[in-house]
Amino acid sequence: MNKYRVLYIGGDGEERDALTRILSSDHDFVSCASIEEAMRISLRETPDLFLVSRTADGASAEENVARLTDHKRLRNVPVIIVKGRGVGHEGIFDDRIVDTAETPFVDADVRHRVRVHLNIARRDKAMREQMEALSNGLLSSISEMVECRDENTGGHIARTSKYVMLLGMDLVETGAYGGALSSEDVERMARAAPLHDIGKVGVSDLILLKPARLTVDEFDAMKRHTLIGKAMIDRLLVDMPSQTYLTTANEIAVTHHEKYDGSGYPYGLSAEDIPIGGRIMAVADVYDALVADRVYRKAMTQEEAYRIITESEGAHFDPRVVKAFDRVFDMLSALSENANEKMAAI
């Protein structure tokens, strides 16, 4: 069984030596003298528990805990602060402080406190993972339900996720956005893409399935799906703040109908004010809509879709994303045609 990682942060050599003796046989025990060193170690491999003391720069244990909260990845790691016997708290800066270990240490007491809080942390982590898995499953089900209501051919959410990945990786490889877009960003976008239309769950079937042009009032109701989707994901982020892809999903859900020239909705954002994920999703979403059957028209040809996308460069779409679309068009069209062939065979 893997040992739990316990990280001690403090500038006191005596404390460090004592904790090493007490804990190293049962745990993967690591010590460091400064908060900066602790950050570097923790962001490479997240500890299961922090033991935090004063540091040589004069910062108290509580102040060091407050500094740890700057990093989202570390916010669920419980903290035991190390204090002299009888020394009171200097103010609790963070509710992750679960206990105090007093010096001089009593070996059995320290082992017991560490063991208890590691067990609690393990159960809490398991519960969070179960809740996140359940929530993610529900999100996928809702997205698929929306698709079943809105798409004749099905597969829209799976296809657009692949299109986002193709477009995004081309933009990374060509350096179109410099350091503003990484492969990790693109992976989050592709994972978030299936949620782009989740707000349509709040739109009437009479509007979604209308086989004719929408009235002005109906189109206004349809446009609200961007804000409904954002509100839904906002609520999820309260319960699952560690799921960074949801922040990306939030941006994509509310901005994938914005246009580069500012004529889109819901906010009328333009150019760089539109998040990159929203700009990439806009091309993926429109392309898939063009080459798939809809309730109000038959699918367009690949050539027609290509012309519409490229002619909208700088107006509807970010020119850099359109250039990426041009570069990967053969792969996009192959994915699209393969998907349509599979659907036709069903």
C-alpha cells in the first residue's frame, strides 16, 4: 500500500528532526524550510496532509497557511499547525486548519493526530470524487438529453468536442495565440465542449423543434440558453471548484454565440473580449450545424460549409481560428462524413 505524503513546513531544525523520527517510518514524510519550497514540492505532487510551523522569514504558522490558499490545488489538503505548548492561535486564516500539534512533541500523540486526520481526509476525498463522478455523469446525461431533443442526427456533442480538439491543437502547434493557449487548455476545452448547449434544457420543445424560421420572440427565448447554461455551471462550480474544466465550460456555454465583430449574443462581446474557448467553439458549432441535417433544412455539402466559414473570417469568427479551420479542414470533413455514414447505417 502506498504511504500517505505528509509535508512539514517550518524553519526549526529540532522540530524537523523530531517529526522525521516520529513519522517517516509510517508515511512519506518530506520537510522544507520555506513556503516557496513547499509550493514547488506540493505543486509537483499534492501532499495528503500539511504540518505547518513558523518559518525563518518570521511568518507564523497561520500566516503560512493563508499563503497556501493562493493555490486551488492545495485548498482541500488538511493542515495541522505546530505550536509551542500553551501558545494560543494568532488568528485562524483558513478553515483547513484541522488540529494543533504541540511542542515538545509526544510521539504517540503526534502519530494519533496525523493518522486520524489522514483517515478523515481520505474519506473526504473519496466522497468528493464520488460526488464529482455523479455530477459529471448527470451533466453528460443532461447534455445527451438536450441533444436528443435538438438534433435529428445525434452525435453533435461528440463531434464538436473532436472539432474543438483539432482546431485547438493546430492553434497551439502554430503558436497562433503565443503563450495564451496551451495543450492543457485545449484538453479542458474539448472536455468542456459537450456542455456548450446544456442551457437548452430550459428552452421549450416548441422552439427547439420548430421546422420553420423562428419569430423574433422565439429567437430571443432561444438565445437565453447561453445564460441558462452559465447559471447551471455556476452552481456546479460552487460544489466542484477543483474541476477546472467547468470554468472553461462556463465560458464556452455563455460565449459560443458571440461574434468577432460584436454582433453576437448574449453580451455583444467582440474580438479579444471573447474567451478563446468561445471563439474556437463558435467555429466547431457552426461547422457541425452546417453539415448535419436539422429540423428546418437538410445538411449542406462540405464545400458549402467551407465557403460559409471562411467567408465569415473577421466578422462572425476569429481570423486565427478560421485559418486553423482551413489547415485542418480535411480532417474535420473526414470526421464529419464518417459520423454521418455511421448514423445512416443505424
